[in-house]
Amino acid sequence: MVKKAVKKEVKKDVMMGGDDAPWVRISKGGLYTKADKREVDEAGICAMLQQRMAAKAAKNFAAADKIAAQLQAMGICYLDSSREWYTKVVGEKKAVEAPKQRI
């Protein structure tokens, strides 16, 4: 229960415009991606995410986009609305099958 309460407080702080809310690594993926628990420099990633948010706040969208591209190249997915991030499974490609037709 404590973890949920902390998450709610972080989300509330972010929605209220709190720029100092911490970024939290989560173990679940997004709607279309799976999370991977590989070793990464968590402090470095959080610093990059903070720099990206600061660049967006300063309306320096070119710098924010550059940081976002670096994070994506590292296989990092993030959710700005809740300040959560995760490492996605890298190199996993699944063949997409065509839907079966009913006859």
C-alpha cells in the first residue's frame, strides 16, 4: 500500500507542475512494449530525463528531442505524465500474422 501511496503523491506532484518530482523505474512495459530488467546506469538515465524536462520547460525543443533520441537509442521508454521509465526488450522482433479470414 505504501508504494501505491508514494506513486499517487509523485503523480499528483507532477500534475501540479512539480519539476523536482523523482523519476521512477518500473518493471512493467507499455501497451505495445515489454520491459526488460537489464543493467543500466539508472542515475544517468534519471539525469537525462531531468535534463529533457528542463529543456522542454525552457521551450528548447531541439535539445529535448536530442535527449529523447538518445534515450530511445538506449532502449529506454518513459512516461512523462507519471515520471516513470523502463528498459524495453531490445532486438525482439515478432512476425505479424495477417488476420484469419472467415469463409
